[in-house]
Amino acid sequence: MTETPDWLVLIMGFFGGLSLFLLGMDRTISGFKGIAGNRLRWVLSHLTGNRFYGVVTGATITAIVQSSSVTTVVLVGLISASAMTLMQAIPVIFGANIGSTVTAQIIAFKVTKYALAVVTIGYAIEFFARRQLTERIGRTIMGLGLVFFGLSVMGLSMVPLQSYDPFLDAMGSISNVWVGIAIGAAFTAVIQSSAATMAIVISLAVQGLIGLELSIAIVLGANIGTSVTAQLAAIGKPVDARRAAFVHTLFNVIGALIWVPFIGILAGISIRLSPPDDIGRQVAWSSTVFNVANVLIFIWFTKLFARASEFVIRSKPSDEARVIEPRYLSPELLATPSIALDHARREIGRMGSHVREMVVAGVAAAISGTADELTAVAAADDEIDELHASIVTYLARISEGEITRGQTDELLGLLEAAGDVEAIGDAVSKNLVSDGFKRIEAGVDISVPTRTLITDLADDVIAALDITTTALATDNPEAAQRTIDMKPEINARAAEARGHQLERLTADEPQRFEAYRIESDIIEDLKRIYYYAKRAARVGVPGNNHEDKA
């Protein structure tokens, strides 16, 4: 008579082991992203339209962060932030599936007996670390140890099932590969981790509870289920981000279904590539083989995938973002602080571009504009305030995560720089607009020579603001330094305009004193705008620790 297992102990052991596995994966991903965050930013920033380079990029990033879901979610964020096109993202999505097989290969090795030793080593490194990088290395090692220990606990919890005939009969009755695919897809969609599904399948196979072909069917299903994460991340995102999630799902579904008739062949290939009687390695190799083969097949059809996504997911007028809305502040990027900071820079640069338009319109309106034009300039500051609030909120959310000391310094600099750029908008809406209304009320007509001098000064200030915007958006110290070095030129322009004003005071002109006061205020406002541009360049770009004097 078959002995009935203690189901409470078995269930607690299984889900306890699964929890340890997922906790270990989470710590490993967190540690890897902390170690490789800046490298990830470099790789993504140098991504080209070459499809093969994109595949390598996707495989490399996924191998580093140990999760194809993380890679795809980041891609959705980058597309939402207009930092990557759909055609660039598709090969990266393909490559992510290859990178995810690295996790399966690690799981398949019989390393569980060393799990607690790895946990101990990782904890010791993290506990005694004096540098943040060392601490993150320790966390990563400890996470891997927890992954192995979770596998061990799951495996031990299922040992009683080896001699429990009803369970063996039930598993033996699952001869239909479609049932296995459905099980793998559903389970992975619920827990949102194909790596966890792979771990469970390998544990069941090693214990002799399921055969190789059923294991492969479940793994094929897991590839389908893992695309749910990308679909969830794409909800409410721009149209190209939703298309990228659709491509991920389409690729995984087609890639799984085309192997259904060839599961026996895939099993034979996996057996040849693995040590004798090592079913765990065979399951891992089956995942690697069909994912690599799928990429080699579908890489030639990236344009077809893009067109299919455009046909299914049509553009709508509502997909066009309003100017007031942030473009680059994608929440999906918050999990990778280095990339999130980079996109906060882009948004500050975008805010700077809108502020530039305000300065151009504000100077023209202050010199000779109508009351309606001045009112329109003042109203434009509301959009700047909205963007600034969004940037500050986004930077605050980044600070809530685990960031390095260097990233903390960068974040604080960007926070100050965003405030300085926003202050330029205030200087236009409050000061220049006020000067314009004073001119209208006093009935002053600024002379053509004076307009020319003020416009020349404004052109130099706008040029400085353009350079600052570029410096902030691209983290360019050389550009920031150029803004700072423009100080003598700006002062010379202002002095020239003041000299002309003094000459006009001695002339017998009507309202010369009112004109002098208003013109002086405009000149001072332009100098103040340059001061904020210079300060934003200094604090927003590392390495520019110059005196902050006007």
C-alpha cells in the first residue's frame, strides 16, 4: 500500500522553497543591476539599428539581470520614453529569450548541496563590505545561494511523491503536450517568472516525477506565459511600447507552437548535448536549443513582426502626447536607477527647450509685444511648472530605490538643475512679462538701437541656455564649461547696452527716465536668466564645481 504523504508538510516545503527561490532571484537581479547599471546604460545608449547587435545586446543584458521579463519591461519603458524605436527593440526582445536560458543552465547544475555555503559567503561579504560595490557583489552571491537553497527545499519536499502511486498515475496520464503547454503558460503568467517555472520543472524531472517530453512542453508554455509581464507593463503606454509587448508575445507564442511537432527531435538533441542520464541538464538544453533556433529563424523577419504589430495595434489621435506631459519619465525604468537618471536628464533637457521658447517669446513681448502676447507668455509657465513637478516626483521615486553614492550625488545635482531651469521660466513669466506690461502702461516705445542691443544680449543668453540644455540632456561637461565660460561675453553685452542707456539719459527725449528704468530691468532679467543657465550647467553636470557667482 502506498504511503500517503503529509500534504501540509509537502505543500509548505514546496511553496517555502519556491519563495526562497523567488527571493533569491529578486536579490540576484537587484545586485546585478547595481553592479552593472552604468554598463547597461552604456550598452543601451550605443545600441544601433543592426539587428544582430540588438540580439547580442538583449542576450547580454538578460544574462546579466537574470530575467527576460526585466529586459522587456525596460524596453517598454525606453520606447515609452522615445529613447528607442520599435525596430531597435525587436532584435533585443529576440535576444532576451536567449539570455534567459543562462538561468536555466545554472539551475540545471547540481549545485544545491553548496547552497548554504554560498548564502554564508554572500552574507559575509555584504555584512563586512565597506564599499557599496562590494556590498552589491555580496548581495548577488547571497541571492544565488538562496536560489540554489530554494531548489533544494523544493526537491526535498517532493521526494515523498516518488512513491505515491496516485500522483505518479496522474502525471503519467498527461500525455497530451498541449496540456503541458497550458500548465506552463498558466503557472508562469501567475507568478510572472519563467525561471521559477523552469526550476520547478527541473526539480520534478530530477525526482523522476515527469518525463523529458512533458518537461519540454511545460517549458514551451512557460515561454508563452512570461510575455504576460510585458503586456501588463505596456498598459496605458504609447502605441510603440504596446507594439513591442505584442511582438514579444507573438514571437514567444509562434516560437513555442512551431516546436510542438518536433518535441521528440528536440528531446533527442538535448540528450546528445547533456551528460548521460542528467535529465535536469537535458531540460535546460532543450530551452537553449529552441530559443537560439527561434532567433536564428525569426531574426530575418523583424520588419514583418513590426508590420504585424502596426496592423494589430493601430495609432489613435489619443496616442499623441500633449506637450505638458513628460516624455521620458517612464516608471518601468525606476528599477534600473542609472537608466532612470539618464532619462530624467533628457526630461530636464526637454524642459529647457520649452523654457528657451519662453525666453524668445518673452523678450520679444517685453520689448514690443501686446498685452495678449504677454499674457500668453505668462501662461506658458504653467507647462514648465507641470514638467518640473513631474521631474521632481520622478527623482524622488528614484531616491527611494537602492542607488549608489555617485548616483545620489547625480540625483541631487539634477534636482538643483531642474529647479534652476524652472526658475528661468519664472523669470520670464514674472519679470520679463511684468517689464512688458510696465512698458505698455507707461506708453514707452523702446528705440530701435536699444532694441538691437537688448536683442543681441538676449541672443547670447539664449545661446548659453541652448548649450546648457545640451549639457544637461547628454551629461556633457565640456558643453557645461562653455556656458560657464560665456560669462565675460554676457557681461560685455550688458555693459554695452547700459552704456547706450546712459547716453540716452543725457539726450532730450520724452519719457527717457521711464524707458531707462524698464530697459534696465529687461537687461537685469536677461542677466538673471544667464545666471540660472550657468548654475544649472554647473550643478547638473558632474565635474563642474565652479564658483556660483553672477
